[in-house]
Amino acid sequence: MEELKAQIKKESSAATRLSKDAIAAFTTRDFATGKALMRQAANAGRNCKNLIEQYKQICSHDK
């Protein structure tokens, strides 16, 4: 369970960092890099969402 929590934090941090980096790239008009980073951020966000769902399922089974 602790490993799952750590992985959620890791994916969440990655999504945040990638999103900020993408915005910085868009600001400098580097659209190709911004788009690639935003795609990676979205994937990290989806992974985080899936991990949270797994965590909720585990918690509901423990009750």
C-alpha cells in the first residue's frame, strides 16, 4: 500500500513538472516541444488517476 502511495506521488509530481515545462515551451513558441511535453503530462495524469482508483479499491476491500 505504501508503494502505491509513493507511485501516486511520483506520477502526480511528474504530471505537474511536465505540464509546467510544456507551458514554458509554449511561452517561448517552441510548439513541438510543448505539445510533446503536454502529451507526457496527460499520460502521467492518467496513470496517476488509475493508481488512485487502484488505491481506492484496495481501501474499500480492507473495510
